[in-house]
Amino acid sequence: MKPYQYVTLRCVPRVEREEFVNVGVVLYCPAEDYLGVRSSVDADRIRALDVDVDVASVQAALDAVDRVCRGEAHAGFGVGVRATAYGSRAEKDDASTRFGFLKAPKSTVLQPGPVHGGVTSDPARTLEHLLEQLVL
């Protein structure tokens, strides 16, 4: 069994009201170098919170998360040298860096929830299970 972390992706149509609908899950398993996302958008559930929400934009944001997970959305992002308070350090674009980017708090319509963890022998199967339990 190998440890993993995950965040639930939330659609927050009206940020000021703090109401949300779960629309996806991102799972990261370092031991398997696995970073994946599964999502499902239920337009009726989202529109129950805000009839004017742009569902196509929510789906486009989820598609962008998928590209980030696959390492395609930001070729070269984070690669190079970054200045820090302690000097400079080399950065890399790997699954850990991309998960850190995806789990960072945001004040947009698509937001990550808190980080949770567990253990798994099959990260892809666990991701499917979390999608079924938390989103569908």
C-alpha cells in the first residue's frame, strides 16, 4: 500500500456565498509518480446555486486541470531558477509541483477543497472510487 493525497474540486458559482458543488477529484501518489483527475459536471446541480453560471467555462477549467495533471498545460512552467528569500533554487516540472499548483487555494469559480490522504495499491482505481463517493 502506498500513500496518496487528494483534493476535491468544487464549483463555487457565487464565491461570496461560499456554496459549492463537487465536480472533480485530483489524486497524487508520489510512490507511483501518479497525478490524475476525474470530473463530472452536473449542470442542473450547479445552476441550482446560480442560474447564470457559465457551465462551459467550468468544464473548460476542469479540462485545464486535466492538462496540468498530464504536464501539458504549462510546458516549461516552474522550470528554471527561482529567486527565494534564501537565495535561488532550481525548480522542476514534476507531478509533485503540479499537484502543489492545483491544491493551492484560489478565489475562482473552480476551487480545490482541503487536502486529504490515504493509502492505495491502485491510484487510478482509488481516483474512480473517490469520484463516485464525492462527486457523482
